[in-house]
Amino acid sequence: MIKQPLWPRLRKRFILHLDPVLLAALGLLMLTGLIVLYSATDGNWSRVLAQMVNILVAFICLWLVANTPLHYLMRIALPMYILGMALLVGVALFGEVSHGARRWLNIGVATIQPSELMKLAVPLMMAWYFEKHEATLTLSNYFVATLLLLLPIALIARQPDLGTAVLISASGFYVLFLAGLSWRVMGAMFVAALGSAPVLWSMLHDYQRHRIMMLLDPTQDALGKGYHTIQGMIAVGSGGVLGKGYLHGTQTHLDFLPERTTDFIFAVYSEEFGLLGNLILLGLYLFVIARGFVITADASTYFTRLMAGSITLTFFTYAFVNMGMVSGILPVVGVPLPLVSYGGTSMVTLLLGFGMLMSIHTHKKLVQT
């Protein structure tokens, strides 16, 4: 028996299921994040190295999922959703309270945030459910899928964690939309949401209501609730066309800008690289989104189309919400700038999603279970 040369064997085993085009764009975004993080931390190499470790762990997760055949993704959909729901109930009953929120669960060997798991578990479960009922889809199926979405959202909003609830709501809505929910029904849902706005407003926590009010006029509490919004807008606007230059952002280095390594890292980038830098960054994000849509259009099954579309549109939502809140056009909800903000959990979650996209792109045929 003739052995294949080493490189073809390595490529088939380790590289074949990675999309080099998508991977290059993701790598540029993560490199941008490291560069901006160095400035945002005033040259703190330990924080930059910690983010490099986060990227390495996240890339390993991406590689593992990209090399996982799609029928295994379908098999884990239901157990992953049930596990996530059980952990969310555990958070509600036994979770640790930090800064007025109950979001973490101590499982002995580690403390975890189960809501992060649901960012992938919810669309995966909904796509699996629609795949099972593809031949006989009725309005009742959309109702059941909506319940699958609303149950975890209710538990996460109760923690409270408005940012994660928004992202999961978006990912679930995208699955409903891609599954063919009629415009008439979506219009009715929108009208119902508007009608229930007073009830939802009364259910919000005080700080959440303040954030929405600050969006309308942040100057009414410029040194308190509106401080984040005002400083973010100042930093973005002061960058001008070409920016103040790398490591020369005054809002950043004079400590006016809050949460500058996480939620407001876009303000650091905007101040130092200006409008031109923003256009380049937006171009990178749009390229990743466009590549995701290409993979969605080329997906071979109903399940994979729903998952690929939801992952791509949720990535768009991450970027849009973060840039919107930093620029003062959306409330501050604690959503990081994808692949740029400091943090391991969001990095792993995002690259797991892109690993699924790569698996969908390279495993064309779905083995039925």
C-alpha cells in the first residue's frame, strides 16, 4: 500500500474544513482587536497576551467544530438546548450575584455563564425543529419555535442581562424569518410588541429604563447615567477623518472613556483612526457578513441554511448594536464589538459559530439521523 505524502494527509485531516477566505478576514479583525487593546490598556502587555490566549482557545474550538460532520451538530441540538435551559434554571435558583445581577453559576470546577451557551443553542434547536417539520410546516410549528425562543429569553432577562437577551432574540427571529414566517404574521407580531410596550416598560429594571432615557437626552445626567454615552460620542467625533493617531487618543489615555477594553473599544479605535479607519473596519465586517451569506446561499439542506443565515445575521447584530450604542444611536446594553473587544467568552462563542459556518461550507451532504 502506497502512503500519501505528508502534506496532503495533513491538509485532508486538519486544514480541508477551514475556509481560508473567511479565516483571513476573521484573523484581520482579531489582529485589529489586539492592536487597539494595546492602546486601550496603555501598553499593558499582560492584557494583550491574555487576549492572545483567548484567541488561541477560540480558534481550537473553531477548528474542532469545523471538522465536525453536520449530522453531529443536529444530534447535539436538543441535548444542548435542554442542558442550557437546566443551567439557566440553576442560575435563577442558585446563581451567584455580582453587581446586582444573577448571571453566573458555580459548578464546582468553574464558574460559568449559561446565557452564553444559549446564543448557539437556541438557533441550533430552532433550526433542528424546523428541519424535522420541513415537509409539513404550519403556523403551529412557528408558534412552538417561538416558545423555544421565548423561554430562555425570559430567564435571561430576569437575571437581568439585556444585552444577551437582545442577541438571542435576534438570532431566534432570524431563524423564524429564514424558515419562511409570513410578512403578515411578522407585522402582527410587531403590532403586538408595540401594544405591549407599556407592560414591558414596567417590567424593566430602573437602570434599564435610565439607559433608554439617556439615549434621548444623555445630558440630563451627564456625570451619571449619561456619562458612557456622552464620552463615547465625544471620542468617536473627535477622531475626525484621519484620527488623532495610534496611541494618541486623548479620551482614552486621559481616562475619560469608560469600559474602553470591552464595550467601548470602538470609541478607542474611532478616536485614533478616524473616519477612514472606521470605513476599513466596516469593510472587514461587511466582507465577513457577505461571505456568510455566500455560504448560506450554497448550503445543501434546510437545517444548514437556517443555521448559516442565523449565525451571519447575528454577527451583523453584534457589530451594529455595539457601534450604535457607542455612537449614541442605541441604548447602552453591554454588547461587545465582535472579535475586537477584550474577552474570552464572546470570542469563543463567535468562533464556535464561524466553525459551524465552515463545517456547513465544507460538509456538503448532511447525513440523516
